[in-house]
Amino acid sequence: MAQYLRDPDLWPTVLSLNDVASPVDLVPGITLKMPPKQVEAADAALSQSLEAIEAAIAEGAQIFAPGEIGLAIENRDAAVAKRGEGEWR
């Protein structure tokens, strides 16, 4: 997984994507669909969102817009959790 998706913990997502119920069901020579483009796009978006939040905080967003920055952090945390579940949108 780490070779193709840069994340060894995405194996449950790959199993689900391939309609494989359990790692036990994998056999040598099986071809698996992998979502590298989706993972790369999600990781890039999460990285950009973190940079934007950090820049806003550096500019004083926590003081002048605490509700908005708090919501941005909550939304990013939710997106990180969804990414871990294989939700790429």
C-alpha cells in the first residue's frame, strides 16, 4: 500500500474498492484496483487547507474570527477522518 498510496493503513479501503471481504481472501496473482490519483488529490487538498488555516491563524483569525477559524479546523478534521475511511471527496 505504501508504495502506491503513500499510506500503509489504506488496505481496508483497497479491499472494499475491490469487493474483497478479508485479507484472507487475497490470493497470489490477484489484480487490485488502487486509487492513487484520489489519494494524491485528497492529500494535496488537506495540505493546502492546513496551510490556509495556519496562515489565517498567523494573521490573527483566532482573535478576529474565532468562529470561522474553529469551523475551518472542524471541517478539516472531518475531512482527515473521511480520508482515512476512503472517502476522497
